[in-house]
Amino acid sequence: RWWKHGEGLELLTQEQAVADLAGFRDKYQRIHLASKGSASNPWILVGCGAGGTLAAWARRAHPQRFIGAIASSPMLQPALQNPTVDEQAAAALGEACVA
């Protein structure tokens, strides 16, 4: 796994995750739905925990792409709600992750 060597960790951000989700939606829409005559479909995101957090952030950042989000148990401010998240991630990923 690439993250064991610390390469690309700068891409593991909330902003990048939201951008990736928006990019996935656009590509899926273009490749799979537009070819069936549907140029634009409403998308509703659903997630629990971290997935719920991503759903809420993506909806807020891209309301034109996602018309709604159902977020069950999201951590909308993870650093404030659980300050040990970074410590747990650093322990799991090793020294290459620690800044």
C-alpha cells in the first residue's frame, strides 16, 4: 500500500475527498447516464459516520451536484469532537505520516 511509505499523504484531505466525490459524480453521470438520454439526474448522498461527514461536506460544497444528503452520526467538526483522531491516524500510519 502506498501510504505505508508516506507518499501522497498530502492528498488525504477533506477538500480532496469532496472533490473526488464530485468528480466521480460528474464522470458517472457523463459515462453511464447521459448515454441513456439523461443529461442530469438529482443525486442524494447517504452515509453514516465518516461517510455521513463526507455526504454533508459534499452537499454543502456542491449543492448544484447533490440535491440532498442524509448523514447519520456524522462528525461535522472532527477535530473539535474527537481530538485524538489525528493521534490514532498517526499511530496507524507510522512515522511517515507524522508532520
